[in-house]
Amino acid sequence: MRTLEGFALLLLCQSAGELLSRALHLPFPGPVVGLLLLLLALNWRAVQHRVGAVAEFLLAHLSLLFVPVGVGVMTHLDLLRQYGPRLLVVLVVSTWVALAVTAALLRALLREPPAGAADGEAR
């Protein structure tokens, strides 16, 4: 029962995000606004348990969620033959750029503060 309640909460957050996005003419898609609403709602323990239950259910059946993607790829094999090498280059380059940016950001965030900065001393 908790799984259904959690799924209803996810759909409610997505629908509310879609409504807010359209009503306020936000530059973000509705599902993104819905995720932000869900992030706020996760402060309540009841929401945490219900969303946790649906997350466990979805993760247990994750392989089924890839079937539509596989079918989509199979129906567009001609496009994959035509643009496949370009797509592969873009995927590899964008993955490496994302890894490099993440590593640089992590290095900057983990850098130790200068001496005296931890004491609240202004420099």
C-alpha cells in the first residue's frame, strides 16, 4: 500500500510542478519543478517512507524500464547507422568533460581553507 501512496506522491509532485511551470511561465520544465517540490516534501518522515517504498519497487524492476528504450533504438537503426559515429564521439567527449568538471569542482570544494580562516578571521 505504501508503494501506491509513494507513486501517487511522485505523480502529485510532477503534476503540481507542471501546473506551476505553466501558470507562472517558468523557464523550467514541469517535472524539474516537481522534483524541487519533492525535495522540499522529503523533509517529512511520512513522505520519506512512502517515496522510499516506491523507490525500492522501481529499483527492483529497473531492467523493465529499459525495454522501451531498446525498442526505440531497434526501430531507428537506420538513423543509428547514419549518425552513430557522431553520437559516439559526442557521448565520449561529453562524458569526459563532465568527469573533468566534476573532478575540478570536487578538488576545489575539498581544498583546505587557509590558516586562520577557520577561526572566523577575515583576510
